Amino acid sequence: MGRRFNDTAYVLLLGGIGMKKEKLLLFCCLFYLLLLTGCESHEITDVVYKEVRQESDIEYEKYIAHAGGSIEGVSYTNCKEAINSSYNKGYRFIELDFISTADGNFILLHGWKDGSVKKLFNEKSKIYSLEEFKDFKMINGWTQLSLFDLIEWLRVKKDVFIVTDAKDDNIRLLKLIKEKYGDVQHQIIPQIYYMEEYSTVSELGYENIILTLYRTNYTDRKIVNFSMENHLFAITMPKEKAGEDLVKTLNQIGVCVYIHTVNNEIEVEKYEKSGVYGFYTDILLD
């Protein structure tokens, strides 16, 4: 996967790799000053993210199947048939929604009280136990998933990566995966929602962390500063937050940018021109 960087910025990035700690702060300050004072010339060069971010061994995918991907025209199902369908269509990054049950387990569902329970199971909207959830009859004969069901699926589909969207208890979910299902932890790309979560998630051993911006209103400057100070796999944001200046600067410092949710090629072309690399989508590989 190729990306585009300002020549001067890229040279500085390469110069910073392997730098001793006592010089790293000065390097970061100089590099940031360069970004702020007009390093955005039109002379740019193609580079590959992995050349700059050597700690990641995962190849970037352009499309991420959103909430498991659409199946039979229905989105947000997070069901087994949806992830099987997305896998067969060629998706290797699949985003899924996780939420805790009344008895503290995790299942795959967008929300208890957002209409999902009524839409998918024709049941009253409230928080249920794991056993109650598993006893539901899903529409169209589809199969709802618990966290354990997903783990079993991942143990078979070893070439797929799950992007987590935890609707509650994000850290507890990621700790549980590490402690009970460490054999598939490398297939998990966790999203964090607040910058303060980064150190905890990193210390849990997750190497490919996405900062998602849909719950916060961080300034562009804060996002850039955080991205320079930490090793992020990517940043993802709603379309309305993907301002050209922010996307361009994130490109220049080696951060991959995804946006959500995009379901037509015209929008893909538009955002690619501004520097966005990838897209959470329901249908674009259909």
C-alpha cells in the first residue's frame, strides 16, 4: 500500500527512527515546527506506511466491513452470516460492535436500547443476560454471536482482523480477550475512544491501536500532537470531521486515516483525493 508524504517531512521522519531518547524530544519539536511553518510543498514522494511504522506487521486494508457488513440489504447485524459473507467477499478487516450483557458477558450487538433488539430479534428493548440473548430467534434465520462464538470463528479464519467497537467497558473487553483468548489477541485491532485509554491498551499488548474520534471533540492540534507522541495503527473519524488540513497533516506524520461510513464510490474518490486511505463500509465490496 502506497502513501504520499512531503519530501522534507519524510527525510526527517527517517532521521528520527532509532534516535536516542535524549535527542528524540528535540527532534519531535523540530519536526512539528516544520509542519506548522510550511513544509507542505507540492514536491511529494510515495512511501509505504510500514517503512515508517516498522512496529506493525499488518498490511492495511482499504475497506473495513462495518458492523460485520451488510447482508441481504440489512446493516448492523453483527451476525455470523454477515461476517462469513464479508469474509467471502474479500474483507479482511471486519469491524464489530461489542456490548456487555446483564450478567457481565460480552455479545455482538450495536445497542440494547437503540432499536437493534426489536429490529433483529423482535424483542423488547432492554438489557438481557447472555443466556437470554442466545435464546433469541434472529430474523431471517441468522445467528447472533457472543464473544466466545467470535473467538471460535477467529481460530478458523486466521487471516482476518477484527476492529472492535465497544459500546461499553472497552478496557474490560480488551483485558478479557488478552487473559482468556490470548491465542487470537494478535487478530484484534482495538479502537480507543479517549486518548487516556492508549497507555492501558498498549500495556495489554495490543500493537495496532486505532484512535476513533466519533465520541470526542478533540482539536486538530491535539490530535496531531497525540499522533506524534504515540504509535497509532490509524485514526478513524466521521466524514464530517475529515477536514482537509487535518487529513493532510496526519498523512505527513505517517498516520493512516480511515473514515466512516461510506457506501458509494463517488465519496470514496472524493475523500481519497484529500488523503483519506480507507473506509468503513457496509457494501462496497458487494
